Amino acid sequence: MSAAPQNQQKTYQAHPDGEILTRRDGEVFLIGLNRPAKLNGFTPKMLRELAAAYTAFEADAAARVAVLYAEGPHFTAGLDLPKVAPLMGDRNLLVEPGQIDPCNNVPPFRTKPVVAAVQGITYTIGIELMLAADIVVAASDCRFSQLEVKRGIMATGGATIRMVERAGWGNAMRYLLTGDEFDVATALRLGFVQEVTEPGGQFNEALRMARRIAAQGPLAVSATLRNARLAAEDGPAAAVADFHPTQQRLMASEDVKEGVASFVEKRAAMFKGR
């Protein structure tokens, strides 16, 4: 399978309300937003399909990491308000009970990492999805805005939490309360993105990073995610208390034996996730 995303091949659109594309490339699970004619504006159909895609990724034992990307020149202009607004009071707008929340706000939480590749217009839920991912690769042409206040609503996908966590109160409020647009240099400075590429290069760089993650011990990757979340939610002491029991479980795994053997034999490890 080619490393190129769908948006560098033949873009297709099977439904006027868009769709979420999924496919697996080896151990990498690809999740694509596909409504480029409408700047990938999210419809209720796309929101439901995105939750289903994240849930499928979590359930796929052969998938170790996901890449979230978008077809066309823009990641997303946000929610298609005329279609979504009538449902915005619905608690299950983004995710049904038992599904994985793409915004990573409510349990059950995913246990495997997501790398987001963003480009062009990346507004509202686009920012929230990328902040809910674990690593973000952004094209240099990105234009960001958390502009809900301009529509008389509040961001409810996690921006009020993660923008403050990453950038601090004042920096977060600077953009949350004005809805002002900001560029990729600002996003990098504030910790919202981790890598910047030339336009068009964001997907391949995200895929390369995902493959590097997939080559590591999957049990250790999952444990690292879990412990970091524990620290963020319950504080450092809770994470420290989890160090010993988690390391004990890992030390009893076949992956640790393989990791030690690969070190001794000076070769790349071949982890099985058990």
C-alpha cells in the first residue's frame, strides 16, 4: 500500500454529508475525514462515523497506532452548524455509550496512541480533535481558530481544558475568548502541535512517526499513555503509585524478554504485544 494519503490519490465522496474513511496499513490504522467540497465540515453522520472509527481502532488487535488525517487542502472548518445545531443539546452528539470518544473526554478511553496530521483551515472541533490526539504534525499553511464564542456557543470538545493545560490560562483565554485566528508558529509555541512540515507533507510525516511508535513495545506504549493520563487527571502521586505495579506487569511479559534479547543481540526488537 502506498504511503500517500487518499488526498494525494483519487478523492471520492460517497455521500453529500461526507464520510469517515478507515483502512489499515500494517500496524497503523488510518482515519480520514472526507468531505473536502465542504471543507470537511462535520455533519451528524460524520460525527457518528468518527466515533465508530475510533472504536474500531481500539478493537483491532493488529492496529498499534492510528493516524487521523483529512482529505483535501483543509483539515476541517468545524461543525456544519445548520446540520448539527439542532442536536447540540444531545449528550450523545459525539459518541454513544460504550464507544471510544474521539475527543478523549469520557470513558472508555482508548489505550493506543493517535497521531494527527492537520493542514489548512483547522477550526473548532478540528483543534479539539488534534489536542485529544497524542502527537500533532501540522502543515505550515495551517490556520487555527477556536471560534465558538463568535457563534454564541462554548467549545465542548475539550479545548477549554487542553488549551489551558498546554498553553497556560492567559494564552488559552487569548484565543478562547476572542475566537481570533492564529498560525502554525503560534500553535507550535503554545504546544498545540509538535512537528511542522511543508504543505502536503503532514500525512507522510505523521505516518512515519506512527510507524516508529508501532515498532515499540505495545504494552509499554499503552502503559505510558495510561500513566500519563493518570498523572494529568489525578496528580503526580497517583502516577508514582502506579509505577511499581505497572512495571511488574511489564516485566512478566514476553515483550520485555524480547526487548532484553534484542539489546544483547544488537538488533531491532520484534514485539508481539504479549
